[in-house]
Amino acid sequence: MPDKTWHGLTSTLLGLGYIGRMPGTLGTAAAFLILLPFGGINMIALIAAIAAGTAAADAYAREKGESDPHEVVIDEVAGYWTSMYGLDVSFAIAAFFLFRAVDIIKPFPVDSAEKLPGGIGIMADDICGGIIVNLILRFVSWFFFADGFLAVGGYLGV
């Protein structure tokens, strides 16, 4: 049953986190669907999601007595939006799959960020994962489409 407090509704995306067995994927899908009509994410929306999400997740986790309740999905929104910040919407699907992989595998430093206390830890691992995905996508874009190795190779006749 969804928590009807501001922090319960915010941290679970209006109860979306209670649906199904893969709340993280569902939260990321919601972030994807919210992002598409806007053609990307702006800094104000990203900061608002991070700030509100951190406060809400912290209050909700304390209320539940759990360190990271599985139904909290606002962290996936903030993480996915971080992965897309400053990128063209054409990267949205690649960012979705890369972000889910990073969120599941939790490579360093994502695993370390997850250990931070309260709402900061709930949000930090996904934001850190989003930064990693953002950097990967920027590198791939540069390498294949801009002035990276393959573009230089074209100038050299390779």
C-alpha cells in the first residue's frame, strides 16, 4: 500500500515503486517517458529531483526503518536524468540500458556511494551511476561522431 505522505509519494513516484518485481526499471522507464517530450533534461529539473529525492528518500527510509527500501524509485529518476544531462535525446535508449546495467552491477565508485547514510546514500549511487553513463555516452559520441579517433582516421584516409 503506497504511503500517502509527501515523502512517500515523492520517493515512490506516486506509488509506482510498489508495482511489479522490478521497481528500479519501472522508475527508470518513468524518467525516460518524462524526459522525452521535453527533448532532454535541464539543470533546474535535475537539481530539483536530486534535492527533493534526497529529502523524501531519507524521510521515507527512516519511517520504514530500512536503509534503502526497494519501492523508492526517485533515485532512478535522478540517476537516469543525470545520465542524460546535456545529451541529445537520441541517446535516451542507450542511456536507459547502460544506466540499468550500471545500477545493477554497481561498479566502483557506485558501490561505495551506496554505503553513504540515509537519503544521500539512496540517491548517491544512482547519481554516480548516471555520471558514469553520461561520460561513457559523451566518449562514444566523441569517438565515433565528432573529432575522435574515427573522425581523424577519415581525414587520414584510413
